[in-house]
Amino acid sequence: MSQHQDTPRRLRLGMVGGGQGAFIGGVHRIAARLDDHYELVAGAFASDPERSRAAAAELHVNEARAYPDYRTMAKAESQREDGIDVVAIVTPNHLHFDVAKTFLEAGIHVICDKPMTTSLEDAQALAALVERSGLFFGLTHNYSGYSLVRQARDMVAASELGELRVVQVEYPQDWLSTRLEESGVKQAEWRTDPKRSGPAGCLGDIGTHAYHLARFVTGLELESLAADMHTFVEGRALDDNVHMMLRFKGGARGMLWSSQVVPGNENGLKLRVYGSRGGLEWHQEEPNRLLHSPLGEPPRILTRNGPGLGEAALAAARIPPGHPEGYLEAFAQLYGDFAEQIRARQAGREPAPLAQGTPGVSDGVDGLVFITRALASSAAGGTWVEV
């Protein structure tokens, strides 16, 4: 289990969105409870007050704290002695900015699903508000919570790969290969709707995950990109396939591919990093293994909670080797790290070192810069644009 400070009570968690039929809300709730750091006590779970109350009843949330809307919730909870410590925002993308702004202005810490906002201007405004408020803001780029992703990051930072040269990341799925948005599937409906998802479809949904993973592991800063964003499914309003070339500061080169229309791919996030002394390869669908290929030596496989791992990887593992951990545990790792950072702020102390370095508001701004520049490049025929 994560190596965090002991505390006298669970953090009181509120949630906006995540009601009946919502996928990501359930994931956040499981993640929040897995390491026993949080207790869900309040929520505005749907835009319709009756559906919000129904969801609250299913989740065993007191009816008095099942709110008709998030503004009412923020005001009421900020005035309670036992009000929430932190809110989780799990709504469609277009609501992230205003919900986060409302709770920050009410003095409440925020955990937000990605992308942080749907426009760069809103992302920058939110970052300024977080800075002024002194409150915690966590962004759930959950793939950064995997044990062996943290091992890869530490190996790169320790120069075990030498000077980085090539970064390749891909994230293929097939679930939107047809116009699923017309069949009543809620997740497909809002993700393909520019009014709710923002100006980027596949890129905003999963391409940003791929980009963040590459940045998280390598620490490289993007210098310029050339993007080809395309929509294959006729009648769809947003991109469903993206190819991109990347140039990083310092000279490394990269490629990024994300697609939601490639049959035979479920959730195929993969990262490959190559330097002058070796390479690393990690696959999200086989997350308990990390391939390390030192130059001129036989490749070796590092396993989760196995021999040869560093402190960060071991701290992000919960069960013995050979027992698989995955998506939910990685999400829970972020929630555990967030809890330690929130408690440290409440106590006026520094958070435990291994709980730091999680995705936050600066990553949210970086993601929107990435989306904005990719849109500009693609609109200009795939020309190189500076980031």
C-alpha cells in the first residue's frame, strides 16, 4: 500500500456527475475507497435533481446532501462544519471549468477528470485561480499511477537509458468504429458532441492520455508538432483518428497515434522510449511488465512488485508479485497520493515525497496547449507548429 502519513479520519468526498449510467463516476468512487482514504458524503450526481437524488440513494448518500445542482452543493458544503474536504468532478468535459471554479471559490479542494477544460483560455484562468487560492487541484491522468510507469520514469530520470532519442506512444481503440453515438450509448453521445466534449474528439479523449504518459515518463518538453486529425466515420462531428509527429526540446523525436476506429483494439495504450544506452517498453493491457533493453545486452523484464524495482514503483504496488494489478489500482494510487497532498495542506506540512509529482493544474494547461496546437497544425494541412 502507498507509503503515506497516518491520519485520524477519512477525507470527506463530494462528487459532481457520475450518476446512473455513468462509467467514470464509478471508477472514481472505487479508486477513492480502495486505500480507505475517502468517504463519499455528498453529491450533485446528475443535471436533473430527481436523478441526482436517485443516484444518491443508490450510493447511500444522505438525502440531505443530495443536491439539485453543483452551485447549491458548493455553497451548502462550504458552510457545514462537516463539509466536504474535496470534490471529484466527473462530468462531461464542457462543465469542468465552471464546476472547478465554483468549488475553488468556495474554498474546497478539487480532483478533476481530464481534460481539465475545453479551451486553453479556461485552463489558464483555472490555473491562475488555483494559484491564488492555495488549494489542491489534482487531475486524473490515471496511467501515471501504474507501478511500472513510475519505475520507467525513475529509470529515465536516473539516465539508465542515456540521452533520449526516440519516443513512440500509441492509443488505439475500436469502440467508435460505427456511429455508436446514434444508438443511445451515453458515453459515445457526449464524447462525439463538440458542445460537450470540446473541439477535439479522439485527441481530447485518449490522445491527451498518450501525450501525458510520454511527458510523465520522459520529462521531455514538446517543442513542435505536426498533426493529421481525421474523421473516418461519416457524419461524425469530431476527429476519430490522429497521427502526429513530435519534436522535443533537446533533440529527441517522437510519434503519437490515437484512434477509436481500428477493429481488434480494445485499450491498446503503449509507450516505447529509446535512448543512447537502452530502451523501455510498456503496454497498458499488460501493465505488470516493463521491458528494459540495455544496449548490447539481453532484454530483461521487470515485474510489478518484483526484484530490481525502485521505491516509487514499490510504493505504488499493493499485492505480491504474480497477482495482477491494473486500471482501478492505478486510479486508486492517484487518489491516495492526492489524499496525502490534501492532508499535508490541512496540517501545514510537506507531503510525503513519493506522493508528489502527480498530475495537476499545470498538466491541465499543458494538455490544452497540446490540443490547441494540434488542431492548428491539422487545419493547416499537417504543417509543423511550435508549442
